[in-house]
Amino acid sequence: MKSIEIIESTVAMTFMDAVPSEESLRELVDKLRGSFPITDDEYTQLIKRLHARLSIKMDQGAKLQAEYRPWLMARSAGIKPFFWSRYRDFLLKKGWSSPVVATLGQINDDILDSMGDPSSDGSWTRRGLVIGDVQSGKTATYTALISKSADAGYPIIVLLTGTLENLRQQTQERLDEGFVGLASSEALQTQSVRSKKNIGVGNINPERTAMVFTSVASDFKAATMNQLNFRLASMREPVLLVVKKNKSVLENLRNWLRDFNAVNGKISQPLLLIDDEADNASVNTNALGADPTQINRLIRELLDLFSRNSYVGFTATPFANIFINPDSPEEMENDDLFPRDFIYALEAPSNYMGAGRIFSDTDDSIVREISDAEDAFPKKHKSSFQVTELPESLREAVRAFILATTIRDLRNEGPTHRSMLVNVSRFTDIQMQVQALIGAYLEDVKQDIRNYGAEEVQRALRNRTIADINRYFRDEYAFCEFTWQQVQHRLHQSVAPIEVRAVNQRTRAASLDYTAHRDTGLRVIAVGGNSLSRGLTLEGLSTSYFYRNSQMYDTLLQMGRWFGYRPGYEDLCRLWMTSEAADWYAHISGAADELRNDVKRMMRRRMTPKDFGLRVRAHPDTLLVTAQNKMRLGETIEIDVSLSEGYQETTRLKRSRNVLQANEDAVKAFLRQLRNSGHRLTPSSLGRARNFVHIGVPKSYVSELLQNFTAHPLNLNFNAELAEFVGSTNEERLQMWDVALVNVDNREPEFELEEYALRPVARFVESRDGSLRISGSKQRVGTPGLEREGLPAELIEAIRSEHLGSGRVQDSEYRARRTRPLLLIYAVAPYKTKVKGGEFQDRLDVGVNHLYALALSFPNFDDSGIAKKVKYRVNLVEFRNLVESDLGDEIEDDVTETVDED
């Protein structure tokens, strides 16, 4: 262990309970420096790292709990926290913030207390679900839960990973380090303790070790258990099995447990079964005709073998299949894996790089647009496609990775892992071609760096490769603390170890064996598809290149390997993707955040997991998720959607002059109806442009407008069912509406709409497949703040005061305080292009002067009961035809090409 690492670890252990002052921090580092010498540069970097590390915080999250009897506090005095204590120390030595580790312990105490007490007799079952963010530390959370559960007396722990072996292997490696304390492959090969190799927590305290029935080299095999004569009843330490969701493997495990461990069909020891990626291996991952329930059936059979068992699922999305796949709320609640006992929504630590940071509209966004890759990697292609060249954007991404790696070396980061992700196809053959092309390009770059990198700067810049890297440095990394000369002269040493590897089922986990390079650090450009899309972690990831055509919620979230933690190099991270993909990520992440916030609100109201399940099923975005999941089945689905505190827009219109003109006529007729009935709109007191507003319009007028207005069929939640609901509902808060005709302060020519002088909103509008998408894939018409209309000035000011210091007030906060719904009417000036600075170019000819769009903002109201929800109907045959071009390779018929998939 190097001196700088010893000092950093010692300081972190010293300040476990509080953030130190600058004086206290430097005093301790100076004292330790006397015994463990470091250079002045290392000292400066260390102080900077310690400041960042010790200031990281994490909130405890929120839990929905059914009725239960707490047990952990009463037993805490008799529980020796052996496994948790050494895992806690392991995390601190790895650089985790002390407050975060402490909160992690509290979170898992809370989860453990919601599970069954392993010391209690009789028969019992517990079911729970933990919702986190992609790459936010779910593995650390369930490793902590496993450790605390073992301490509390759970003797058998089964961890189900995804469907891919390389993910299972990586998970096994992490549990070997974090819980077992031994290299599992060696542990299964020999029963001699002396010959076994301690790793991870085993190096912190080798006094005890967990038993392990699977290894990095092998999933569960009954023959191995019988050869070693392993039986659960004879084990004196907790047993861990890390098993993938594979039919034959699960059947193998079930049969061994039943035939060699059960007495009268039951096993008396309590079981903890953790289901990582709990929404995987379900209906939307199966080809047409496959049985979507066989994995769930086997999980239930495993649980049923144990008279006492706890099941805890982990998922990265609130749109989990356990909520939305059952055909009815009753089927959802009666599913044996439904988390009827508790749901826990985790909070990510403050240093987590999530969608809010990555997909922000600020100038320091890390996203870079791909606009030149369609010829190289067509979004719809077969496994036989031949890739002949790399697009310039991918070569530029490689240069970014080279520079990020070099700067991290100059920052004295040490022998850490460095990774770049390239995901452009789900087909293994395509991935192998891309790997070869990147490898050839990288070798050319390495040769030029080797020949010219050490030269004087001006001479070196005559070489095109060096000049290209220099140009990117000036464009992207000139802010860093090093000169180009320092970077150039370090290039060779930093770049020489970089390798290009394919990561798929053909290459297996050996392609990303970080453990084998723990002492030197692996530097790798990883080229893959689905193997990079589910749970697999790329260590030290700084650069990502993502060119996949998908609007599948689950697929997109899981492909987001770039979410996570980037200590000391967050400023160097870059992500290449299309603007459409970036907009979709922002949208689905926002929807997921909204549901996580619902857990907090429901917790304050003492609501139950069932209530949350119903809320997810009724969320407007569930309509699209469910349609995507089930569209292979070719049936009509009906979904009851809640509009309480909901927001709907007509972001997608038909590209038909007649339809667009009819929409304009409907809006004009509505405005005339208001004027003739004494509901004339008047200028608002809000904003510079003064929208035209009227408060208290009867619902029948709004319903008639909705009936006469036509959106595109893919605007799933804005259709005839919505108009019918608005006109027929008896909900007291939905009888009278506020109406606002939006008028903006911009450079658009003013025009007259009926009696109102308006300037339209200017928007980029994408014309595609007979539809017009307002703001393109962002599919957003309005601007922040418009949902204030109709609210009293004193209420608006009170809401602003409540959110002082927390940035802009979200429209959802205004929506939650409304007592009447709000209808917003937009005139839209469509443009082909949006340029920097918010300006638009090239007016789009759609056959009419302006497009018209509507938005509905609903207040909070009692939505319990079917009559309080909108029943949407979606014909899945039509839906598949409509979305086929949007969803691309994700719905392409893969039945005949399964051999080529990774």
C-alpha cells in the first residue's frame, strides 16, 4: 500500500462521524506525512480528494411499510456485527465517505427490520422491493444487507443476478471481496482453509468466512455439492449462492435443495433470496411464444421449499414489471413476488452522476451529439451487416478517452481502472468488427504518439494524430490544470496499456477481468451490446459512445452505464449519443424521479406498498411502457390512468393540412364560445408577454374542444377517452377550469387569433413518418412557470418562499396546489433547426401558418376507484406498426437470429 493511500485511508477512518475543519484535516495529514512521505504535488492532490470525499452525503431514503412487528432493536444487543463491521471497514479503505457508509448501515438496518426475524419459529414469508438508480451502488447496498442478514442469523442467502453469465461472474467477484473474504473458485476446489486465498474483507478480518456454493468460474452445480458432500444442515457459517436467472440452473438448484436438504418437502433454516434486476427475465425480454413465467415460477418454487423465507427484489426503475405486467390490480397484488410488506426507495449519494447532471441544458453538459454515424452503423441492421469504417465522432471519442486517461495520470490517480464504452449494435458479429476497427485505429494512434509524443511541441503538432488530439484538448480540456506540453509528453506512458476488447457472451467475462489487474489497473475500450446493458459495471468509466435506436424505457435505463461515481475525474467525462436519445433519457429519468418522490409523499401519508403499485399502474407513462412490453402479443390493452397532479400535452400531431386546419378551427370555435358565454380571456398579471386568461370555465366547453382536437395516435394519453373523462367526471375539483392562451415575448411576428393579438412560441418541429413532433424527441410544448396561471399571487409567492435556495420552482409544485385544472392553448411557429442560444432557423412548411397544441394541468384529487381514472385503450397491432421505426432494433424479429445475439 502506497504512503498516499495509507494517509487517505487513515484520515477517512479518523473522521467517520463528522466532516473536519480545514485546520483539523491539514493537521492530521501533516502529522501522518512525517511517517509516510509524499511529494508536495501528491499532498495537494490528496487534500483536494479528501475534501471531496469527506463532504459526500447521502439521505436515508423513504419506505412504504405494511403492518408489521419490528424486531431488530430488541435483538440488537445480542447480534455480533462481524460481517457488517469488516464490510464497513472495507468500504472506508476503498475511499467511501464516512457519512455515506454510516447511512448505508442505517438503510440496511431498516430493510433488515422489515424482513422476517430469522430467530423466530413457525412459518412466515416476507416480500419487499428496493428501488435505486442505475449504477448508484445497488451492489454495495445488497452486499451490506447480506452482511447484516448473516450477522442476524440468516444461514442461507441466494442472490439472483441477471440472465448473462458475465454479469453473474462480476457479481460473484464483488461478493467474494465484500462478504465471503475468499476467492470463491479456490474455495470450491479445496476444503483446506490454509490453502485458501484471503481477498477483500478477508484481509481485514480473516477470523470467519462465509461458505460459498458458487464461484467466479462456475454457476451452481449439484454435482460439485455432492462431490464435496455439502449439506445445508452441516454448515456452521452462512452460505452464499450467486446464481443467474437461467431455467436449467434454477431447476438444478431447486432439485438439489429438495432432494438432499429438505425434510418432508421443507427446509427449516430461514432463507434470504435477493433478486437483483428484479424486473429482468420477464415478458418484455422473451421472444413471441416463449413462456414469460418460467423464471418467476422457479423463484417461487425455491422460496416455497423454505418454511421461513424473505424475498427482496432490487430494481433501477419504478416501472418494474411486478407493478405493470399483471393484467389487473388484483393479479398484481396476488402475485407471490409482489412486495406486499415493504418498498424502499434509495437516495443516491451527493456525488452520484445521474440524469439530472448528465442531461442538463447547461453549457457544461458532458453530452456530445452524434450526427455522422448512420452510414457506419444503421440503426436498423442485421447481424450480417459489414462495418467498413468508423465515423469521425467515434474516433473523436477515442481521443477524448486518451486525453482523460492521461490527465488522470497527471493528477496522480494511481493504478486505477480506466474504461471507455462503445455500444452500437446488439449483434456479436458487428461488435467484433467494431472492435477490430477501433483496435486498428488505436494502434495507428499509439505509433504516432510513440514516434512524436516526446518531441518539442511545434514539431510534434506537424503530425496529424498529435494535432487532432491537441485540437480536442483545446476544445474540451483546456480548463484543466495542466499545459498541453505536459499532456503531450505523458501521452505515450498513459496510452500504451490501452486495449480494445469485445464484451459479449462469446468472449465471456474474461474480456473485462478487472480483478486480475487490481494492482496495475486495466485500461480498456469495451465494445459490446446487451452484455453492457444489464448490471455490468465498467470500472473507471470516463468516455461513452452510445448509438442505439430504442425508446424502450427498460432498455434505455439499463444501457446507461455512464451513470455512477467519477471521483476526481467527473470533469473529464464525456458521453456521445444522438440528441434524440439524450432527450429520451431526460424524459424517462424525470418520470422515474417523479415516482420516487411519490414514495416520499406516500410515506408521510402512511400509505402501503399496494398503494404505490396502484400509483405506478396509473402513471401516464405506464401506458407507453406497458404497450411496449406487450406489443408482441398483438392484442388490445386497457389501462386505467390517474390524472391527479398529472400533466398532458399534444406534443405529437398528424402531418395533414386538413387535420392541422381543423385543429385551428377547433381552437377558434372554443375562443368564440368563451367570448359569447361571458368567459372572455383577459391579460394575465404574470410574465412579460401577458398570457390571456379566464378563471372558471365549465368543463363541458373544455371537453368539447378536446373532442374536436386531433393529436397523433402515438400521443397515447391524449385521445377520445381523455375528452370523455373530462366531460363526464363528477369529481368536484374538475368541474370548473382555468384557461390560458399562451402569449410569449419573442421575435415572432404578432398575429391575431380571434380578438387576441399573439406572438406564437417558436419550436423545433421534427417531421417524421407522417407525424410532427414538437421539440423533436423532447416532445415538450410548454416552458417552465406557465402552470402558475390561475393561482392567486399570494400563493405563488408562498410557494417560491418555500423553495428559496433550491433553484427554480418545478411546475409540479404549482400543480399540487391548484384547486382547478388548467387548460393551456399554444400557437406554435414550427422550425426545422434549433441553433445555439435558443434561436431557430428554417421555417417548416406544414401547410398552415401555425400549429396549435394543448396542455392540461390537473390538481390533486381523490383518484381512488376506476371511475376516477381515464380508461385508455391501445390496439397493439396498430401500436407496433406506428412505433416500429422509432423502436428500431429493439423490436426487430430476433427469433431467427438468436445465435448472433450477445
